[in-house]
Amino acid sequence: GIFAVKSLAFSPDGAVLAVGVELPPADDKPHSPQSAQVWVCDITADAVTRRDAYPLDYFADAVAFSPDGTTLAVAGGADFAVRLIDVKAKKVTDTLRGAGLP
């Protein structure tokens, strides 16, 4: 299918790619929650294979891996928060919020 890449980052070892994507909306709402995801992909010499997909309620304006490659930071949305995803456990482990934000 067709999708728009909003952000991307390689893991420090170059074996994993994180991609913030905007998918065509599942309904008539142009920015429905179903239209934003972060994909975590394995990279080999022959292919890029999507391993995991994390649905978001905002577009991933920026993604970045921690130096050890175990945590993925995802930023975006109206709340200006950064979500931290443990890529091995496949779950959000923390949300970082700026001063004065809810």
C-alpha cells in the first residue's frame, strides 16, 4: 500500500530501522489514529522486513535509538511528549513530558 514516511532512524549497529509512517486513513477522517504508526524493521543484505508495528494517536515527527539500540524514542503530537519503546519487550516503557505540560 501507499504510505508517507514522516521520520526514520537506524539502530547504532545498522541492523534495525525505525520508520514513522502515515498510512491512508481507515475511515473518512484524514488524521485518524489508525493512520499513524511506527514500524520497526530488520535489515539484512537482501531485504528490509517489518518486525513490529506500533499504532500511534499522533504522527511520529522524530524517532531515535538509544546508543545501545534497546530503546526507541518517538516524538510528536500535540502534547509534545516523547514516548520510549523497549524494542525487545515491544512496549512503551515511559513518557517524557516537558515542563508545564500535562
